[in-house]
Amino acid sequence: MRSSKSRSRGNKNRNNRPSGGNIINRVFDSSGPEGKVRGTPQQIIEKYNQLHRDAQLSGDRVNAENYAQHAEHYLRMLAEAQREVEKARVEQEEKNRERQAERDRERNERLKAQEAASNDPAAMDQPSVDANDDSGDSSLVETPEAQPEPKPRKPRQRKPRPPKPQDDGQGGQDTPPSEAAE
């Protein structure tokens, strides 16, 4: 049994066994008694089981047992890989449940804090302090928001201008037309 992928490419697992999820879809070359069988573990199991049935029907008990052992080997590999995948899935679901529970707790805490803040007398509207109150020394600072708004100003009315003198068209002084004709 040799994986069709080369060992130098990213296989950092040093126990000569690839990780669980990768085995299920990996293509293997299996060197059986009748030559090579190539495929995923499930395909190899099916092929060896077929060869096992054929050997039994032909009466070859030795080869039948050999094929059965090859099929069993790949069946065990596949079962172990599926257990590892299932274990990883269960762990991931548990982590997701824990994260969701933490988010729910945080959301509830935020809602309680908001509710408490809305019921807090310190957060409610306070009565305004009169800035003209001379009853004592106030340590409050007047802000522009606290000052009363100024009254709107009335627009200033302009005095009308005297009309411009009419131009006679001759470019000269403004003289009545009766005097200019003489």
C-alpha cells in the first residue's frame, strides 16, 4: 500500500500515517496478489471484496482469504479515518456551542447593563440649574448650551437712495433740452 501522493509534499505527520480526513478521499495504489488496485479506500475495499467472491466461487480458498485480508486492512483504515473525522466534528460542535453560550451570556449582560442604566436615577434628566441664582458659589461651568438663546435680530432697514440724474445722451452735463437747443 503506497499513497499516490509523494511524501515530500506537505506530509508533516511523521508516523507514516496521513491524518484522518485526508485518507477518506485519498487515492491509493494497493499491491495485491493479482497486481495493483488503484482507488480510494472504499473503492479498493469493494474491488478486493469482489475478488474475494470470485476466488471463493472458483474454489481458491488461499486467494479468497488473501483478498479478504486486503479488504479488511483497508476497511480498518477507513473506519479509523471516519472515527477521527467524527471526533473532530464533535469537538468542533462543542466549541461552537461554548462560543454561542458565551455570546449569549455577553448579550444578556449587555441587556441587563442597558436596563440598569435606563433605570439609574443618575442617568435620568436632572433639573436645570439657574445661572442667575446668586444664592451660593457654584462650581458649575457655563457652557454655550446652558446659555439662553439670543433673541433673533430684526433686519436693518436701509434708507432709500436718491434717484440718479438722467443722462441726455450727449455726454455732457445734465441740462434741460430747451437750453441745449439755443
